[in-house]
Amino acid sequence: MKQSIMAMNRLGALKGVMQRFAVVALVVAAFALMLLGKADTVAVERLRTTVADAVAPVLDVISRPAESVADGVEYVQGLMHLHDENARLTAENARLLRWQMVARQLEAENDALKALLNYAPAPQASYITGRVVADTGGAFAHSLLMLAGRSDGLRKGQAVMTGEGLVGRVAEVGARASRVLLLTDINSRIPVMVGEGRQRAILAGENTDRPRLIYLPANAGVAPGDLVTTSGVAGAFPMGLPVGVVASVEDGVVRVAPYVQRDRLEMVRALDYGLDGILTGAALD
């Protein structure tokens, strides 16, 4: 019994000694490897490559279960996402089908009313697309240079748009380039309609990002979020071109946030509806 106890004590003492010298041995080994790496980099690189080649298959085998579990979790999450997406798309499809039915009914009713009134449809607009090559505006003017001109069929006064909404109008026409006066310029005045009540007003630029509505009736009942479109008054622009939304109504001052942002313009389109409006023949030259 005593011998067993003495053997266990010796093992414990030996284990303690080994633990004490283990750290020292590791430090010495690391220092030796550093010296070897400095002395012979080629040998160290070969050793590192050999170790990497030997360890890579082991790591690959070890990582496969974790990778399989991760793939399984991702697959289950994908199924749950597909279920939710399918439910959403089914509801959206049903809603769109209802709107399609309503649109067809309104189209048929509109065609019947046009036939009854002997309605003459508005002319289709022709357009010229050009690239914005420069922003010629500054603190006192908001305009841009469009790479299209008289040789392309561009005329002064034409509406300029993007896919988002109205940008402004053609102010000056050259042979190959034209200057576009933006909605926000202080010289810009555009007849518009506001909200569901279709209240008429003038959108006046003030060289800021938020042009102002003037000549708006006091009891118009305009609120933030109301849509602003061209009214077609004076024949300078056709009716219904999207302009923006009412951004704020404070102390009787109504400001509009245009759909088109000036610093994001790359391609614009000049539309020709055949409307000279208030522009005289001399002004069109």
C-alpha cells in the first residue's frame, strides 16, 4: 500500500516537473524555429508546405460534418423563406388580378365614352434622348447641358424628363448641345395640379431643392404627400406629367419634392408634343 502511494507521489512530482519545463521547452522550440527560419528560409517554407499538405486532408474531414450541418440549416431556412415568399406572391398575384379586372373595365368604359363624345386623342409625343454632359448651374442657377441640339430636332420649350418625372424644359438650343432649365431654377414657372382635388397652382423654382407652389387657393386643402403633376394650362406642357409630391406645408408656404434629383441625372429625354403654347414662333428659333 505504501509502495503504491509512493509511486503515485513520484508520478505527481514528475508531472509537475514536466509541466514546469513544458512552457520553457515550447519557448525554446519557437526560438529555434525562428532562428532556423532566418538561417534557411527555403527549408522552413518546404516544412510549412509539407505540414500544410499533411494537415489539409484532416481539416477537410473535420470540417465536413460542420459544413453538412450548415448546409442543412441553410436548406431549412430556404424552405421557410420560400414558403413565406410563395404566400406573399400568391396574395400579390390575387391583388394584381383584381386590379387588372378593374383596369380592363375602366379601359372599356373609357373607349365607349370616347366613341360617344367623338373624342380626338392627344397626339403621341416624339422624343430625343441625350446624355447629360455638364451641370452648368451653381448657387444662382440650376441648369444642365444636354448632348443633343438643333441637328437632332430639338426645339426650345420642349419638356425634358427621365423615367421618374419632369426635369425641366429646353431653354437654349445649339447645333449639337442644349441647355435645360431645371424645375428648381429661379426662372422656372410651371403650371401644375395638386392632390386629388386637382387644385391648380404654379410651381416656382427658388434655386433650392424644394420649389414652391404659388397662386394656390387658400382653401386648397393641400397636405404633405399629395401628388403634383403638370396641368397643361397655357399649352406649354401636356397635362399629367409627374412632377413630385408635396414635401411640407408651413405658414401657408407649400414646398414640393421633385421626383428627379439633380445630382443623379445621366440621361434625359426631350419630349415633343407639338405644343408651342405661350412660346411664340420667334422664341422657338
